[in-house]
Amino acid sequence: GLHVDLSISGCSDSDGEMMYSLDGEEKWFADFINHRGVEPQPSFIDHHSYVEGAYEQAVADQQTCRSNLKNSRVGMKDIPLEN
């Protein structure tokens, strides 16, 4: 059968999100408050782990996201709300 594989990444000035899921179940997410990757899988399944460095990559992606957010704000500051 078909599966739904989802990745969510986003940021704001004060928060961020990085999460992977499969068929609606979270497989991994970055806990930016506690500085670690979390694999919230129950103990009764075959555990799937992400490669070493996944959390560090999520941190780097957040820095890129915030830089892109800043650039978008600068580039769009003089565009009128309506044409």
C-alpha cells in the first residue's frame, strides 16, 4: 500500500519546528529547548533511528530559515498591500 511521508520545517523570530512523520505518526522531531532530537516511538515497535547529526542539521536549517525570513522582510517592505 501507499504511505504518507511528511517533513515539516519552519521558523519565526522566536521559535522553530523540524519534524518527520510517517502515516500520521511522528518519527522524529527537533526539541530546540532541550537541544536534542526526539524519537517518540513506542517500545513495542521496531525502533527506527535517524542518522547522527540530524539535530545539528535541524539547527543549521533554522539559521538558514531565519536568514531567509529576514531577507524576505527586507525585500517586501515597500510593496503595497494592494495593487
